[in-house]
Amino acid sequence: MDSQAVRAKHKEFLFPCVANYYAEPVVITEAHGSTVKDLDGREYLDFFGGILTAGIGHSHPDFVKRIQDQVARLVHTSSVYPTVEQVTVAERLTQITPGKLKKSFFTTSGTEADETAIMLAKIYTGQQEIIALRHSYAGRSQGAIAITGQQPWRVLPTQIAGVKHALSPYCYRCPLGLEYPDCGIRCAQDIEDLIRTTTTGRPAAFMAEPIQGAGGFITPPKEYFEIAVGIIRKYGAVFICDEVQTGWGRTGDTWCGIEHWGVEPDIMTFAKSIANGFPVGATIATEQVANAFTGLSLSTFGGNPISMAAVDVTLEVMQRENTPKRSAERGKQLRDALEEFKQRFAFIGDVRGMGLMQGIEFVEDRKTKEPSPRKTTAFLEAAKRQGLLLGKGGLYGNVIRIAPSLLISKAEIDDGCKRMERALAEAQ
């Protein structure tokens, strides 16, 4: 089967919502490290990692061997039986995550992890209302869609009552027309206004990503979470931190993104790179919060032995390679190049992010900041022609998301930046 036939069958047999990148989508058949190969034999440098998922690179030899060994020994038990693999991972998560997080519940996706966190918060507090953020993304279930603060992803009218959206800490497009740092972090103060004017005054939780992923890598100012979490705790709510995209050293220097802001979550969620491509979601909470969940609940595939082996070996490699340190070093190298591009290409309005989670926002005009999805698409296609795969995001479809493997080399970053430079020149 050739690439054209695969694309035709994809269109014929899959839901149309399963949209692909590019005018002619890349049919990937093989991947190793930071390189992927398509059905036609062309190689690409992967700077998006399957949406921030190939954290230790594609087909890492330790990962492959561990999965092969596990498949030969034990494939499935369901969660009604304890397994060595599951308790090993649960203990490892407690050791890596910040604060007093201790007890875990495993699922198969970030959506499920977020839904579990919301359920737990409601059970623990006895309340129902959730404070979320505009420009957020939580997944594709009805509850996750209600949390999501972007119209393109809200494919159904809100079915879950009691979700309120506060202002996003989107400094480049401040919704209040203010400038950091003279703004007084009014976007965080908005949470209190929201609670007092649109809720019962007794919310169950505040749920937020340290860096808004699908929202376009929106990175809050350093004071944001201390103010925001202080407010919600004053009203008896818990803080749910969504680390699906920011976890495991992605943001540099720390294991979890939220550690940069110096606050401790009551509940935290993970997925994507936690298992380097295997379908795993995890929700971890403090013992006090987790112990409130006494009713029956299970996930048939949550904690699957193969998936847990994938998590264990992925985190083992990340700890051995010190991915927080590597991400900080390679992230600075990448960011320096992006800042230089911003000086040269007028359609780059903003560069933002942390570590190996960097975004470029394209605009038609720097003064008006009119979003330019047109330039974004042109650049994405040009980068593909240069053999470079990147991501796209943001409410306006005008943000390029860069998030390669956490084990990417200095030479590969240099190579990718040269390809980006050529693509930017072609797209301008």
C-alpha cells in the first residue's frame, strides 16, 4: 500500500474529526530516536514527539527490551488484582512528584486522568463547581470538553454544569489590556471575582495546566499560581494540576512543571510522555484527598502490566539521563535560536515557553497582533519540505509548538533550527 492509498483509506474509513496535519499527511512507518521515516522512505527530524509523547525518543532500546520481556510474561490482569508492575510505578510516582502526593489511580489517557481528578475533587470537597481557565484543554469526554476553554475543541454544547472559566494568564494577549509586571497579575485576581459573582462561593477545584499546551504554550508569569491557588484554597477548593504535557522534565530543571511556580497541588494528572507512547493516564493525590474516594470504581485497562512496564522503564531512563537538566540545556539552545529568529522575521509576534516546550506565535502585524494562521500553515508546510515535523496550536491556530524528545542531542537541535530558519525564509 502506498502513501496515497493510506490517505484515501484514512478519509474513507475514519471519522472526519480525526484530522491530519499537512495538505498531504505524512504516513509514518518507522521511528528511532528523534528521526521518523515515512512510507516513501523519506526521513524527518521529529520536533513534536507525537504531541509531547516520545519523551525518551522513539524505540529507545531499553524501552523496547522491557516491553518485549513484559509481553512474554504478563499482558493483562485487570485492576481487580494487584500486580508488581502497578505498585512499583505508584511508588515511583510518589518519589518524583512534589509535595505530599501519594496515592494513584491509573487509566489509559489524559482525558480519563482529568475526569478522575475532577471526580475525586468533588467527592473530597462535597462540592460541584470547577474553576478552569480560558485557552485550556482537558480532553475529549463531556467533562473534559466542559473544562476546555477553546471553541474549536468544544464540539458539543456544555453538558456539565458548574464549570466556570477565569481569564488565562496570556501575557502576549492580556485580556485586560495590561502589561506585565505592572499589571498586578490581575488575571489571577479574576479568579476571586469569578467565584464571588458566578458560583455558590464553594467551588470544588481549580484545574489548570502549568503551561497551557493546546492553547499555544501560554506560560504564566512567575507570581500567577501562588496568587491563584491562594485564592481557591481560601474558598475550600483543591488545586488540580494538569501535567499531561509539562511533566517529567519537559519544562527544564524540575520534574513537574508546577514546581517552577512554587506551589503544591492536591491532585495531579499525567499522560503522554509518562509511558513514551503507550496509552497511560495517571491521577495522583495527597493521601488525605485520595482516601475520600471509597466508592467502587475501576478501569479495566488502567494499570495494565505492559503499560506499567512502559511507565517504569520510561521514568527509569529519564532519571538516569536527568531529563530536567537536559531539557534546560537543550531548551536554552533552542530558545536562543528562536529569539534570534524573532529579530529577523517580522511575522513572529511572540516566543514563549520553558525548557523543551517552546512556542512561536505568528501574526500579520506586530502592532495589531492580528493572528496569522495563514503564515502558520505556510511555515508548517515549508518545515515539512525541509524534513522537520512540528506542532500547531492556539485558539487562533497561529502558534507553532516545538517539543522534541527530552533526549535530543545538541547537534539535532542545531540541525532542526537550521531547517526552521530555511522554512521561515520560505514562508515570509
